[in-house]
Amino acid sequence: MRLAIASDHAGFELKETLKKYLQQTHELVDFGTTKCEPTDYPIVSIKAAQSVAQKECDLGVIICGTGIGSCIAANKVKGVRAALCHSTDFALMSRKHNNANIIVLPGRFIAGHYAIEILKKWLETAFEGGRHQKRIDLITEYERQQS
Ligand code: RB5
């Protein structure tokens, strides 16, 4: 599986930690940042989100300080369902019910080992489909009407 990964400066350290873990099992495409210098989260988040929307990557992982800005930015890209996850339960539900194709993590609020647990849960959980598919379809239909 090919994963897009991106962060701003506030998520850079966690991004590098997660890359070490993910590199063992996944192909990674890193959309930056490559340093701790101030980086505007919309730039890197939107690039990673576009790669998922265009199916160049299967899923995406984005990190900023709170995760809020990156989640807002990523969700502006048509076809993206980005979920800000603070816990393994949120990771589980974002896949089962929302078919989230991007996980957003709050780099300034969770430790590296817990972020790995959240990410592991997210990657191993499948979308349930059924009644949830109809709700995803309603979002997709709304996006279609906007373009
Ligand atoms: C950067 O200081 C911070 O605003 C950013 O990482 C993020 O938390 C935005 O939502």
C-alpha cells in the first residue's frame, strides 16, 4: 500500500517518527516538510490530499500542531475524507463508519508511541459499508453538484 505523508513544522518530529515505523510495511510518498522551519500547513496538506484524491496514493497521513488546520485544508480537496484522530477509538470509527482516506494527527498533543498505536488501528480497520455507504454517497453527490 502506498501512503502519502505530510506535516508542517509542528508535526515534523512526529512525521519522522511515523515514517520509521511505516517504512517497514508501506511505500511512502513524503510531501514535506523536510525541516523544522515554519511551514504553512495548507501547502503540504493539500499536496498530500490531492495525491490521495487522484489515487496516486491509497491513503494519507497528515500531521500539524493540533491537526485542526490540516484537517480543514485536506477536506477542501474533492474526494478526501480526512479525520482528525486523537485516540484509537476515533481511528477505528473513522475507518468503519466514515471510510476516512486521510488520518490527521495532532503532533503537539500526542506522544510518538501513542500516535503509532492510533495509526496502526486506522490502517488495520476496514470500512463497514452498508448503511454508512449511503452517507458517504450523499457527501460525494454534494461534491459533484459543486463542480
Ligand atoms: C502552527 O503553529 C499551528 O498553527 C499548526 O501546526 C496547526 O496547529 C494548525 O491548525
